Amino acid sequence: MDDARLASLLDAAFDFLCEQPLERLIDVPRLVGALDGAAAHPDGERRLAGFVARHLAPLRERLLARARASAVPLGAWLPDEAQAALAELLGRPAPLPRALVEEVAAGGGVRENVRAMLHEAVSGALARGGGSGRGMRGLVGWGARAAGAAGRGLLGGLGDDLQRALEERLREFVDGHIGEVQARMAKKLASDETARLLGRRRRDAFLHLLGRTEADVARQLDRVPFAELEALVPSVLAHNLRRPELRAALRDEAAHALADLAARPLGALLDDLALRARAREALREHGLPLARAFVASPAFAAWAGSR
């Protein structure tokens, strides 16, 4: 079993595998069963935490460290035609969902805010009119002063009465116009003009983002509490992997994903990706040293001697 014969054996094994349908190489029920077993393992959450701490967290920090030192704009990630296509897509009119418009225009909280704003606006207008003594507030102020001068005479309490009457009429005025204001608000939000404006804003925001550097994004991401979020990942994954309905969904989706691929030979799938030659080269490069070590092992010698 010299290197030439081992390489020939590896080539034969590779050609044999390439002729096999994928369903012979991947047993979906067995794979899902293994995942089920891992999910139900009592030590699963601790193992997940170790995986996150050992692999995901360092990977995230290495990526961010590279980004912090980068002056490359985000636009470098997209070719010019993709940038133009996305800008055109985002710049299209963006009508607000009807449910959102109705919530904004007719919601109880919005109604109270509209009432408060109208009341404040009308009250301010009255107060400004009273500055010269000719507005309604000036009249109320005159009545209050007259009542104070006359004690409990004929004008006693006139200022208070006028104040209460004014406030009552003000409330009636505001309540009577809330519906009108909300209707105009809904019409404005649902208008074509608003949809076009939102589209332009989205397009402008996208183009601005493309001009930002990777370092800019990294500085923004530095505010994210990654350590706290990553500490939650193991418990969240373990919790969901213990849910029977999720495992059933994963099993079904895996079966659907493989349904179209299962009957095709592995070699055809490699050809689709132009990877057959690379896969053969990788097998020779990595498999030959392993095969050489295997045939030199005592276990292989014992097996060969037993023939």
C-alpha cells in the first residue's frame, strides 16, 4: 500500500461517492434524532455556553476589531448595479399600512395628545389676545379685577363665572374639533405625498449608509451589550430545542429541503457548484496522509493479517 496505490484507492472511493444519490449519504431521520438527543441532554445548555464562549464570542470580537481599523465604506460590499437597484427599490413610494394609520389617527392615546395640543394652542391664543386687554382673557381679567374692587356687590364672582364659562366653551371647542384633526391626520398619513416622501427618505438613508465606513459601524456596535446577549443564547437555544413542535418543524423542513436533492448524485451537486475538481484535490491532499497513517497503524496490520 504505497502512496500511488493509496491515491488510486482514494480516487476510486471519491468516484464511487460522487455516483451515490444524496439520500444514501444523509439519513434525515437519524440526523434529526441526533439533534433531538443533543437537545434533551441534561448538560446541553452548559455545552452550548462553552461553544459560544470559545468560538462565537472570539469570532465576533475579531470581526469588530478589524472593522474598527477599517476605512472601507460599506458601499464596497455591493457592486454598483446592486447599489443602484436597491436605491431605486427603496426610493419607491412607501404607503403606510392601513392598520398603522388607523392606530395613529384614531388611537386613544393619540386622541388625548391631540386634545392636549388643541387646548394648549387655543389657550395660548387667548392668552396672547389678553395681553392688550381686548381679548377674552382680558375681559376675564377685567371682570376679576372688578369683582375684587366691588367685594360681594353686583360684580362679585363675575370674573370666576366668566373664567368657568370660558373654560367650558374651550373644552367644547376642543372636543368638537378633535375628530376633524384626526381625520386630517389620517388623510395626510395615507396620502400619496407621504408615501413618496417616505420613499425618498429611505433612499437617502440607504445612500448615506453606503458612505459610512466599517469603523463607523463598529463604533455604533460597540454600544451593544454583546456579552450580556451572548450569555442568553445557550438558554434560549436549549429552551427552543426542547420544544417538540420546533423539532417537528425542523424535521419537516429538512425533509423538504432534501426532497429535490435526495435523488441527485453527489457528483452532480458538486458540478452545479463547480467544486468536483476542488473536492477531489482536497481529498487527495488531506486524505492521503490519513490513509498513509491508517495503513501503518497496528489496527490495520491486525486486520490485514487476519485475512
